[in-house]
Amino acid sequence: MAYRAEIDIMPLKELLDPKGKAVANNMKSLQLAAVKDVRIGKHITLEIQAGSEEEARTMTETACKKLLANPIMESYTFEVFPM
């Protein structure tokens, strides 16, 4: 079966997010001063061929841990959907 994994990778809350800080600082010039904090991450979509949803989840978890996310600086969440 085919599955789609939707992965969100974000910098850890404890760490400074320089890109997010730069965007937040520029919100004032757009008359959006009410926006106080911005965090910028990555969104990744995988198309997976697997025998079951559990197998697709395991593959996604492995990809996140070993390749897509740096656990020292980032956290990740994902959902797996049948296609």
C-alpha cells in the first residue's frame, strides 16, 4: 500500500531561532507588532510503499531519527496517511 508521511521539524524551544527572530523583528514594519514570536522550521512530505501503516510509521521514524532531524537542535512530529 501507499502512504504519505507529513513531517514537521522545528528548532528546540530552548534554542535561539535566528531566522524566526529576524522575521519577528520585521513584523513591526508591516504593522504587525502584535506578533511577538516566530519559529521557523521545515515541512517534509514522504511517499512510502509499505505493507501496513505501522511499517510506514516505523520507516518515517527511522528517516527522522537518522537523516531528517538533528536531535541536538530540532524536534519533529509526523502523521502517516493512506494514499
